[in-house]
Amino acid sequence: MPLVNTQDLEPSKVHPQQLQVYCGLDCCVTLEVLQVLHKTFPATAPGSNAPNLIYSFERALQAPALEMMLRGFKIDELERRRAIDLLQGQQAKVLDILTRLAVEVWGRPLNPRSHQQLTKFFYGAMRVPEQWTSQRGVKKLSMNREALEKLQAYFHAQPFVLCILKFRDLAKQLETLETEVDSDGRLRSSLNIAGTKTGRWSSAKNAFGTGGNIFNIKKDADYAEDTQDEDTVHSLRRIFIADPGKKLCVIDYEQSEARDVGWLCGVLFNDWTYLDTIEGGDLHTHTARLIWPEAVPWTNDTKHDRLLAEQKFYRHFSYRDMSKRGGHGSNYLGTPFTMARHLKVPQALMDHFQRAYFAAFPALPLWHRWVAEQLQTKQHIVTPLGRKLTFFGRPQDEATLREAVAAGPQSTTADRTSLGLYRVWRDFHNRVELLNQGYDSITFQFDEGDHKVLDEISRAIVVPLEHKGRRFIIPTDCKIGYNWGSMRPDNPDGLTKWKGQDLRKRTNSLDRIL
């Protein structure tokens, strides 16, 4: 191989080994960048020879991730076909509604897949303000989800936007069900451990072009909450099943993000009100009592008050719904205007909610200000589990601040789940088979007769934190079943809460057909 002295090269002349020169310089520049990164983010902890814990931890996670990628998740073909039929029917219904609406506006149907048609329809026929996006310095009219959600603010455009977003959601689910299952009846996705800044995993198609983003498969409760449609709740997760002789188990960390917010407020400002409220019972019912003290005849009995909080408050929202959604948005710097638009409620209602919410939990605004100070003085924050998160956006921008506020609790939740998953893989690999990591949950399968392993794993994945004598843990919720959906009358094999025994037997295909 010829040696090339790059310092003697003249940019205006073509070198005989031009391709080799190009590739060599490319590698050298990459090496220079790596050397700077090593100085900025050393592989060893500052002041010691110990390896950087986060870096070493993510490398260790490759083993369980690769194992899950190779194993895949078994698919019930009968349920898959049922789900496809159901989603295709819903998609046709949405498209029919969109077509009838569009014909009234511009005399012809509207293709929700066509960027060209959508831009002409909204920015031409509907005359709504144009939404622009910049990609590599080039400005383009946008019809992505963010742009469409902004257009919902215009009442005459809202029905069309809702139909288009629903159609796209259904299309994504259909793509997963129709084309991405391997020939052996298993769905295998690639899992990216370092896919996000916060440590939250990402998922996509595997190296062979099958699989997909398994994290798009929502929990049944989330799916029902988003759609308000009971007929669609069972359409996706129940197609994922345990192998013969096995049962599925899903262990969730309960209210992990909210508890992490409370922990941060306690550690930073010695105000444990928010965390005490969560650990004392039902956070959302308690918040409803604080915000609407006279609207409901509260009794201070948690179980009875929860029933009262489930009463309808505004449109289809109950008091508890508003507490849950409003509290989550307020924690992460949602403005009353933005939250009112997303929840489809008057802005005055959200103004009242936030005033009462922050009065009840005054450490939350202090935490927001603390994050802003960290951004402006250091441009990074460090999570309770030791992950350093650097933000490269303008420190004074609201978007950067919102990102940083959300990143702390989300990163802590993601790292806690990954640590729990690693312990399961390391200590129980002879008794369970890992199937999925779901941000705040772990899914695995185990031998039908080995129910003892459930309690052992539930104890093993607890990650305690301590501060000035106060011990903090996130409780876990364990559910088991033969498929990944929730147990319902039409899904007897679904997941149900583990209470020490489960005498169910798997139903066969003929039983389900009948």
C-alpha cells in the first residue's frame, strides 16, 4: 500500500490514489473527533482509574439486548389476522369520514398519505397558516404530526386533522401486523441501547428488514385512553403470546416518573410534599381534592373519594382524568394555552388548574427554576442515577428548558428499568427468557410451574436511593398471562395481576374460534 504524506497534498490537483486519500483523511478526522470526545467525556471517572459507570453499564446491556433481538416475540397467527381485519375496518371508516368532509370543502376526496394533496388542501382550500420546517437548512412546507397538531387550533381544520392522524396511527399498526413477522412466526426488532440522550431505548426494524418499533405497541390502558373505543383495546397486544409451556410476565414500575419528580423536589429543596402524596395513596384523587375542594363532597377516604373523582367533570373527562393529564403536563412546563389545546378544554380551566396545582406543590416551580439555572451555568444536569445529560440547544430557549426538565425523571426511569432488566438477565437466565424492555416495564416468559420466580425477580429489580436517612424505592406491579393483552371476557388468556396463584390454563385456537 503506498504511503501518502497528506501535508504535501494540493487541493487543486488530483492524486493518483484519490480514493485512498479521501478514505484515509475521513478516518483521521474521525479519530481526531474521538480524541476530543475522550477528553470531554472520559472513559474513567474523574480522579480515579474506575471505568465510567454509565458507559460500562450501556456496554453490559448489549448482552440482554442481543438475546432479546435473537429470540423475538412469538405471534398468534389467528389473533394477528383478527387484528388486521379490525384495523382495516377502522381505517376504511376513518377514510370514508375524511372523504365525505373533503368533498364538501373542495369537491373531491383527500388522500391522507399524499403530502402534495394535504398542503394544497390545508394551505390552499382551507387557507390555514402555513407550517414550515427546516431540514438541513432547507425550509419546506410541513405536514408532519407536529404541524398537523398545530392546525388543530383552527376549528374548521380540526375534524380533518383528527381523521388524518387517526388514519396514520392505524397505518403504522397495520404495517407491523401485515409485513414484519418472520417466517417462523416471531417478531424480531432491533433494540438500540444508546438511541436517545436520556438512556431510553429505541427500536426499529432488524438487520434483515423485518420487525419494527415494538415500543409503538401501546399498553391496552394507554390505547383505550387515546381512542376512547373499547372495540380496539384488544387489537394489538394480545397477538403477542408465550411459547408452549411458558407464561408471560410483565413487571411495571408504578408511577415511576412522578415519583422521581417528587424525589428530586425532596432532595433539592427538602420539600417532600409531592412524593409523600404519591406514597400516601392515589396522587390523582388527592390532587383533585386540592384543586376542586368544594365541587365534590369529599370524605378523605381514599377508596370512596376515588369513586367520586371518577365522576364526569368536563365533556368526557373525569376529575381524576384532569388531575392526571393536567399534573403531568404541568410537571413538564406545559402552558395553560398548550394544555387546553391538547385536552380540548377552555384555557381558563387550565389557568385555574395550574394555579391550584403549584400552590399545592410549591417545590415544582422551584425545580423548574433550578433546571433553568443548571442550563445557563453548566449546560447539563446529572440525574439521581449518575447520568450526565448535556443540552446543546440555546440555554435560554423554552424548548431547551422543557427538554431538560423532562429529561431528568425520564432518564432516571429508563436507567432504573435497564438496571432491573440486567439483573434479571444476569441472575435468572436459567429460569426466564427476556422478551422486551418497555421504558418502565420488563417483559419475560417463564415455565408455567415456576411461579416462585416472580416474587424473587420482583425483589431483585428494586433500585433503592437514600438521602439523609430517607429511603426511596419505586414499587412494582406484576402481571402474568399467556398473551400480552389485558385479561377481559373476550381475552381470558390475557395479563392479570399476580396475587400468589394463577390456575388458568391456556385456551386453544378452536376454543377461541367458537
